[in-house]
Amino acid sequence: MKVLFILNGAPYGDERSYNGLRLAGALGKREGNTVRVFLMGDAAVTAKGGQKVPEGFYNLQLMLGKVARASAQSVGVCGTCMDARGITAAELMEGAHRGSLDELADWSEWAEQVLVF
């Protein structure tokens, strides 16, 4: 199954992005599944490299990295959302790339299922 996750929530503060990535990781482990994640709004910060969280706290950069390693070009970040938050492409974690609304439209057509968090 081809599944697209669209995350909108901030990486920390509420658990929407956390729960979305938990499900993306679980589905990505299953044979025959391909998972892609597109980050919009405050979720764009999820792909910023160099995150340091308190010991014992979840790290969304690491969780997102597992999805990125499972499939090439599987993590897109809204370019407009990056600009609004002052995030450059060089600051993105390995495996994430600056995306566009056109890419999101393409990925939406590619997917058999689209889940929004």
C-alpha cells in the first residue's frame, strides 16, 4: 500500500506529529508498504537538523529519519512554510528536501491512502 502522511502540527507541544510519525513508522515496517511524509505549517520544523531534546523525551527528527531511510525522497517539507519559519534547505536533516505544493499534489495522486495529522 502507498500511504502519504501530511503533518501540520508543531513537532513538540502537542502530539499530532508524534502520533503521525509513530503510525508512519509502523506502516513503513510492513512488507509491501511505501510511506511518504509531507510537512506543512509548524510541522516543517520537524525536519530541522540538530534537534536536542531532554533525556527521556521523544525526538521527532530521529523518528522522521527512520521514514526517510526506508525510501528515497520520502520526506518533503513545504518550501513556503520553511521560508515563513526561516528554515533553509541546508538546515534540513539528511533525507528531507524542500518540497512544493505541486509535489504534494503529485504525491496525493500517487498515494492509495492520505492521512492528515
